[in-house]
Amino acid sequence: MNNKKSGSKTLLMSVLMSAPGPLIIGLGLTAGRSATQIADFVRRSAELLGIVMAYITYMVTNRPSGCSDGQKARIERLSNLFVGAMMCLGGGIMFVLALLPGQEASGSVIPGLVIALLGVVANTIFWRRYTRLNRAEPNPIIAVQARLYRAKSLVDICVSAALIAVMLMPGSSIAMWLDRAGSAIVALYLIRSGIQTIAERIKN
């Protein structure tokens, strides 16, 4: 399989595997909620939009009919700016939610925890896959997806740790602060990654 087919297949799998996350966590919020779980729902929704945009852009710029180098570069630049903006948006909303009062954890956070744990595994696999693809044939869309999935895998580790604390120590002040801290750490890392992506695209 050539690199372009492998790239489009990987992007499509990213869309298909990311799509259920916001829905499952959204439904899970009816059973229980925490600052981290609410923030994770917002984050995954914003990231899904970015991944869908990346897939569409990759398919358009790698059509057999092709497009000029100038058009391709412009489309890829706009797509990556959008992905960076979604990372900043998701992180910004998460940070605000982490600081708002009245976000104490309640009910079951198991649905969110299951998705986060699965995310650690899946996102690490995609991170490594995108990194290999970009090394084999550098592509700005694939490179930004590698960065996005690196952020997603590290974020899911933080989310999992925070939700485990909420599950094991429900109602405790320690769980509350870990919950809020987990949400804030996730938010700041996403914002940093988004700003870095946007800055690189503006320079190019």
C-alpha cells in the first residue's frame, strides 16, 4: 500500500474511532459528572471536528486529478489552522469549566473512564502511525495529526488518573481537587499544542 493510501486509510480510521467518544461521554454525563468528564466531552467534540477537517483536506489535496502546488499548500494551511483552533477552543472551554464553582463530581464516572483508558491505547497507536507516515513521506496534514494524537494520548492519561481518583474517593476534597487539576492540566496542554500548530502555519 502506498503512503497516500495508507494516510487516507489512517485518517478515516481516526474519524471512525473518534466519532463515538463524544456521544458515549455525553450519555455518560446523565449518570454522573465531574469537571474532568465534562471538559473531556468538550475536548473530544472539538478534536473530532479537527480530525474530520483533516480527513476531508487530505482527500481533496491527494485526488488523482490533483491541484496546483499553490492551491494544495493553501488548503493544507487553512486545514491545519482549523485543527489548531479546535485544540485551543477545546482547551479554553475546558479551562473555564475547571475554574467554575459547582462542578463537584457526582454519580458514576465509569463511562468517561472507560473511554479515556481506551483512548490511551488507541491514540498512542495513531500517534506512532502518523509519525511513521510523516517520516516516510512528509505531509503537513499528517504531521499535525501526529502532534494532535500525541496530545490526545497524554491528555487521556491525565483524564484517566483524575477519573480514577473520583471513582475511588467519591465526594472527597482530594478527589475534587484532582478532578479540577486534571481538567486544567489537560486544557493547558491542548492550548499550548494548538498555539504551536497555529504559529507554525502562520510562519509558513
